Amino acid sequence: MNFKIDKNITPINYRKSIDFPFPEMSVGDSFFVPWDIASTARNKAYQWGKYNGQQFLTRKLTENDVFGVRLWRIL
């Protein structure tokens, strides 16, 4: 079976990559993300920490009437 290759087609569910501030963070720094991207932020924090020898802590909370997650760099 042969497949036709199409070029320059934008994916239907395309989402721009989110850049989190992990490189600029020092121990004790934190940032807040809304719940809709919390899972992505936690996963990226884990990946960043794994490859850069850092650790992050996350807690669910509400800030300014927005439910989300705050991420702290702890190591």
C-alpha cells in the first residue's frame, strides 16, 4: 500500500508550545498556572528537573479567584 505525503498541513489540534521559566528559577522561586495547563506544567517541571538535577513541588490552590497550581523549585 502506498500513502500520499502532504506537506505544510497544520495539525487540527495544534497548540503553541508553552515556555515555562524553569531556567531562570532559583531555589525558593515559584509561579502560578491555571488548572487547564497544570498537568502540562507538572510534567514539564518533572522533565526539566530530571535532566537538570532540580526538584519542584506543586500545590493546588486558588489565587485571585482562579483555581490552579503553584510550582516551587525546592532543589
